[in-house]
Amino acid sequence: MPWLEETGVEVAVLRLDLIDPLISGNKWFKLQHHLHAAEAACAAGVISLGGAHSNHLHALAAAGKRFGFATVGLLRGEPQDTPTVRDLHAWGMQLHWLGYGGYRQRHQADFWQPWLARYPNFYPVPEGGGGLPGARGCMALREMAEAQLASIGWDDFDAWWLAVGTGTTLAGLVLAEAGRRLVYGAAAVPAGHGVEDNLRAIFELAGENDQGYRLLEASRGGFAKVDTALTTFVEQVEVGSEVPLEAIYTGKALMALRLYVVAGNVARGTRLLFVHTGGLQGRRATHLNIAHPGGTPGLPLESDHFHE
Ligand SMILES: Cc1ncc(COP(=O)(O)O)c(C=O)c1O
């Protein structure tokens, strides 16, 4: 990328989008401990929540189908037909549409009660596979990245850069680094969406203080809001580097990095590790549907439909 060559900053990409065709990106790591806990509890299945394009529900349904456990998805809003929802159906996930008001109840203490009465002994996984178990799963990313450094001729790197939704993945990296390398989180959600609260809760439960990260605003006017500069950037990255991004998380995160680097905030010679957190299945419903030409071009993106 010319903006990296000009500023003398090096970026390596940890391609979590490549680890599995379906349980892709950070989802593999965020789900791992939740699924182990469900298994240890001899749960009858796993129940979770998300939007009509949710990467999280998509990965959970794929895991249920592959490993043979029942899944239930509670969806935001009114019934919609999206490529993601079609996959959820096809993989046997039982779906319930909660409306928007109903979905907003998800943080209430008694939210799960009626669902667990309806699906006895199901294991509830919080939105996006979050919480401390989700973060613990992401701690493995540090070793995974370090083990591959030699293959690109690096002996070390200076800091991490990644997209933030709930903050779970970032929290895992901060816990794994324990203050060694700084973790930059480019927030795909605007301020006031609870990222700081989520992080505080995870660090408190883990008994760690929350040193070692910086949160940057990267939502570009709102969650899932997409502008032409962003889509053009994502297309340029794909053409220039063959790294496919989606606009909502990874595209905004890399664009925020470009702005940060070009503004002179990063010293020449710095080595950054950008985590590709996956989410490419979500592109099928957008005009960045480069890899899936059969999808719906130009579908308007509404924040409520995407956030998980
Ligand atoms: C593709 C993608 N990247 C990044 C994130 C953000 O991860 P986290 O919620 O752990 O901050 C998500 C989901 O929330 C996602 O689907």
C-alpha cells in the first residue's frame, strides 16, 4: 500500500478469515470456551442472539451443524430473508424474531428465563460470543501470531490493530499481552455503545487491570454506516493486496489505521499486526459482494440489522 511505503510503517495481517471456511475470523476463538462450557454442562444445545447478518450466529449455526449440537438463534427485528438467515435455516438453527423492542430486553436479568423454559438445559451464549470466556479464547491469538513471525522475516512487532464491536477480541489480546505490546482497537460502534463497560467487566472478572489498549473512533458516523470513501478503500485494498475485507468491521479498522498513520501518529520503522477478524459472509448482502456475485447489490445497511 502506497500510504505504508510513504510513511515507512510495516503492517502484517493475521488472516483469521482463512482459518475455516465457515467458523471464521475471531468467531472460532470467541466461541471455543463457550462451547466447551456447554459441553461440560451436558447442555441440550446452545442458544444465542444476533442480527439478520450476524457473523456470530452464522459461525454458531455452522459449528452446531458440524459438531452435531442443537442451536437456537434469537434475532433482532422482524423476519427478514438474508443470505445469512438462509444459511442459519439450512444448518438447522431454530430461529425466533424478537422485534426491536424485544431484542433490547437482552440485557435484563430475567431475559433468558422464558427461553430456557422453552429450551430446557440449553446453554446461553451472550451476544457476539462475548464475556470473559470469549476473551479467554482470543488470548490464543498472541501465540498464533508470534509463531508465524519468522515466516515473514520479523523477529517481533510493536503493536496490534483490530476492529472492535463488543471489545471481546481486544480484551483477549490485552489479557494475553499483559502490558507488553499495545493493542489498538478501531471501534466500529460509536461511543456510548457499551464497549468500555464490556471491557471493564471482562478485566474485572479476569482480575486484571485494563492497561495496554487504546480505543479509537472508527465507525464513520454510525455502526454499519457505509460511505463511498470506505467502499472505494476496501476495493483498493483488495486489488492492491489481495486481502478481502468487509466494510463494517475490518474495512473500517484498516481505514482508521490509514488515517492514523497518514496523520503522522506512527513512527517510521514501526511494525504493526493487523488482525483480520473475518466477517466476509456478511458481504453477500452489500454491494461489496465481490466474492459472491449472486448476492443483492446495493442493499441499504441499517445499523440495527447488523450489530451483534
Ligand atoms: C468481522 C468482525 N470483526 C470484528 C468484530 C468485533 O469483535 P468484538 O465483538 O470481539 O469486538 C466482529 C463482531 O463483533 C466481527 O463480526
